Amino acid sequence: MKDSSRVSALIMGEEYVIRGDAPGEYIEDLARDLNSRMQKLSEANPRLSLNQMAVLSALNLADELSSCRRRCADLLRLLEQV
């Protein structure tokens, strides 16, 4: 059984306790990345609520994930042709 990590992270001034199977440093990196993305959104549009920033951040991350999956599939197809 994997050991779970418990990390305290500050995201947009709010403290969150995050538990997961990934190493604590990895979870901290994810939290820092999310905080950075939300800070940039806040600076670009200070009228956004915390919830709006979270939803926009999630949509941006989902878009990045979808693009990465597409590129990965394309690369796998290229490898199969070799």
C-alpha cells in the first residue's frame, strides 16, 4: 500500500490541506503552479471571484491536457509508422 502525503498549501491566500498518493513535493509543486495561474488571472481581471478564477484555471488546464493527449497520440502514430 502506498504511503499518502499530507501537504498544507496556500492558494490565493487560502490554506488548503491536500492529501494524495503522490510525493509531498509533487503536490506542493502542483499547488504552486495553480496559485501562479490563478494570480495571473486575478491580475488580468481583478473583478473575478475566487470561484471564477478556479473554474477558468480548470478550463485552461483541461485545454492543456487535451492538447498534450492529442500530441501524444500523434507521436505514437508516427512511431508506429517507423
